[in-house]
Amino acid sequence: MLWEMLNAARDLGRVQDIAAVMIRYGFGGFVRKLGVGSALERTGRILHWKQVEDFTALDTPQRIRRALEDLGPTFIKLGQILATRVDLFTPPYIAEFEKLQDQAPPVPFEELLPQIEEDIGGSIDEIFSQVDRQPLAAASIAQVHKAVLTDGTQVILKIRRPGLRKIIEADLRLLYRIVDIVESEFPDIRRFHPREVLRQFNQSLRRELDLAGECRNAERVAANLADDPNIAIPKVYWQWTGERINVQEYIQGIQGRDLKAIEKSGLDRKLLADRGSKAIMKMIMEDGFFHADPHPGNIFYLPDNRLAFIDFGMVGRLTEERREQVVSLLYGMINHAPTKVAEILEDWSDNIYTDEDALTVDIEAFVDQYSSLSLKDLSLTALLSDLMALLRDHKLILPPDLVLLIKAYITLDGLGRFLYPDFNTLVFASPYIQEIMMERYRPEAIAKRGWHNLLSVADLLSSLPKDMRKLIRASRKGAIQVDVTVRHLDRYVSTMDIAISRLTMGMVTAALIIGSSIIMTIKGGPELFGLPAFGFLGYTFATVGGVWLLFSIWKSGSGR
């Protein structure tokens, strides 16, 4: 229960902050549903919480986005993760979540200095000849300062905010408790898999707290793209890099959003789009390790039409099997194979209640719609957006790795069109898809897959006797259990439990009244106020039970 949160002194203030913001933006009913509305509203009057905002001019996605902004860094990061869940939320929600800017007031450099010198293992003046006290950028997790090494090399220092881990740990505890209550109180929300989304957010946030992890990601991408002279990745200076600080090469180029500077420098925008897309396509299709947020703010344009990628805090990973599934999905959509597309989507989702026939019919219509167009007339963004709408209609949820992939594809398409309006990601990706499909059906590849499958079958057959013995032994010991889950049954069980409790209390109260009445007619024995003591006490307990019963019925009625 949420009362456990109120009883936890370390989180009490944060609970009040969260409830206050939710009430301010018109989610008071949600707060009351969680079970703390009246108590927190009384506390709010004592603590003089801010008045409720005039949210009548805002729609629900806007109110949620404003609330996340007011709740601070952890919730802003949560909103940014939600912006990647195009399989869960409709475009209006995604558009609002994408507006969440990870910006924060900078921490004064003097407050960062003790932590910096502790992490680099010495005085800052011994390593850097110059450090700009004013940050280049300040976000909720870290801020970036430009510096110069003693040998004249320009670098950037990315420094994590002091005391941040303790704050985030508290917010994550509260979020897990809130999710538990939301799943029990609002069964319809379970289809959005809030616990899975929170798990994904937890992992992403903890990775982002480790600034050395970002550098490991950057070096892995740099190694994968080492043969491409047109792509630059910042060099990492590991001797001064750790969990709370990283030191990287300073990239001096044109920021990705500055089209005027691109034109002025004489760079070829179409060539930039092709080279950037080629690099990202290689990360996804060949390496299975890719920059998950390649928006213009994370890209710099360099002389000779080269590009530099920065900020590898969010990366995606795809297994070889998953990459093959993605290629099969795109190939099936382009070459009119709706049954294959439906099979892949069902394999990706864990919804066992999907109407397979209805899904196949809808996918066939979807594939018909796009297969009739030539590649140059196809829009990847529109295709993926329609596909996500179809998944939402059938309550199919994608695994997190595929969500990041789709987000990366949409961002890549937007980047290409930003640089060159006639750029088409599907036309660009088509040779990759064809090449991978041809590679998959080469005799050597078929033989390799057949050999692996044969080994898997042999391994399964060899372990079958042992597994059967374990199964029989467990059955004899009664260790095998069968759990049958009936959807929404918990709500009815709770209702029946309350009804039986009231019925029992009513019967006990009636018995006390009857018994006390009989005792009142018997002379002798101890007395209270001139009445038989046991009869008087029986009436007293019956009165208390009756009042509790009436109050319980009234409270239940007012709650509905």
C-alpha cells in the first residue's frame, strides 16, 4: 500500500512533491485512487502547496509532459524513455515526450572541483593548462566543460552532478511502489507493461550514471567503423576517466542543426546524408550495436564532408537472430509477404490473446497498401508509424531492443531528410536488405545453419532421458505445481472478501444483541450502571460492530 511510502521517513517529502504536482495538473482523482488523496490534500493546506494550474487549455499529453518537467531530472529521463515507446503511445503523446529537454541549471565549478580532483587523482592544474569554468552544456545527469591538456590538446570534461545517485535511488524506489499500486488499482494499464517500461528505464538510467560506460560504447563503435575514413568518434583519455567523469577529445565542427553553416562551408548535404546513413546502417545491420539517438544534436559535420558522432549514452544492441528477423520483416513488407510479417510480429510480442486471423487480415491490408508503391515513394517514418498503430490496435508490445531500433530508424530518416529533402531511407537501405537476404541463402550459410540446428537437436535428444528423470522425480515429490490465472479474478475475490467480512460482522453483531437481551432477563451476577455486566458489554460491542458496519458500507458507496 502507498501508506508504506508515507511511513518511510526518507521518502515522505518526495511523495508529497509527486502528489502535489499531480494534483496541480488535474490528476487529483488518480492520487485519491492511490489511497493518499485526502491525507495529502490536508497536508497541502498546512504546507501551502501551489494552487492547481489552469490546465483546461491543455490536453492530457501536454499535462503529463508538464508534470514530468516539474517532477525533475528522474522523471524527465523517464519521459525521454517513454518517447521511444512508439509501440505503446500514440503520436500526440510521443510528440509531447520528445519535447522534454534534458537541461538543468549548472552546478558552480567550485562545487565540482573537489569531486573532479578526487576522481582524476591529483590537482586539476597538474593535468590541464586551462579549464573553462562556464559549462558548454548542463543536463540533469552531468555537465560538460571545455579544457586544454598541458600538451595543448583540446578536450571536454563530462562531470556527473554530486550526490545524484542518492536522489535517483529514492525516485526509483517510489516509482516501483507506484507501479505496484497502479497495476493493482488500474488493471487496464497493465497492457502498457508499466513494470517492463520501468525496468527498461532503470537499466538505461543506471548506464547513463556510469560515464565510463558511455566511453566504452564510443570505443566499440569506433572499432566497428575503423575502416570508414568519413566517420570520426571522439578519442577517450582513459587515464582520467571513471564513473563520475570522462575526458574525451573536443570535436570542432558544425553542429548538426546549423544548415546555414553547412551551406556557407560548401559541404555537400546529400553526401553527408549518404555517409551518415551508411554508418548507422552498418551499425544496425552488420554490427548489431548502434547509436540509439542519432539526432542532429549528436552529430558534427567536419571538413571534406566527414561526420562525427558524439554522446553514446544510449545505444541499442541486436543479436544476429534479431537482425535476421528485422531484415525478414522489411523484406516481407516490401515484397508482399503478409503471413511472414504476421509471424514475426507475433513472435516478438508476448500477448497470447491476440486474434491471429484478424491480425493477419490487417497486416495483409497494411502490406498491400505499401507494396503497391515504388521504393522512392515510400516513407519509412510513415510506414513505421502505421505499423506501430497496427500493433497498438492488437495490443502487441515490442521488446525494448526493437523499440530502440525503430526509434533509431525514424531518427535516421528525419536526419537524412533534414540534410537532403529528397533522401529516402528505404531506397538507401534496400541494397543492404537484398545483400543480407542473398547472403542468408548462400549454400555455405544454409549448411552452417543446418549444422547448428543438427547440433541443437542432438543436444536435446541426448539430454532428454536426464530431463525426463528429473520430471518424474519432481512429480513423485509433489514439486510440480500448476498455476491457473484467471484475468481480473483478483478484483472479484477482493469484493467477495469484503462482502463476507461484512456478513460475518453482521451475524456477530446480531448474535451479541440476541445474547445480551437474554442475559438482561437473568437476575444476579455482576452489574454495571445497575444492569447485568455481561449484557451491558454485549450491547456495547454490538453497537461498535454496527457502527463499523454502517461506516464501511457508507465509505464503499462514496468511493464508487
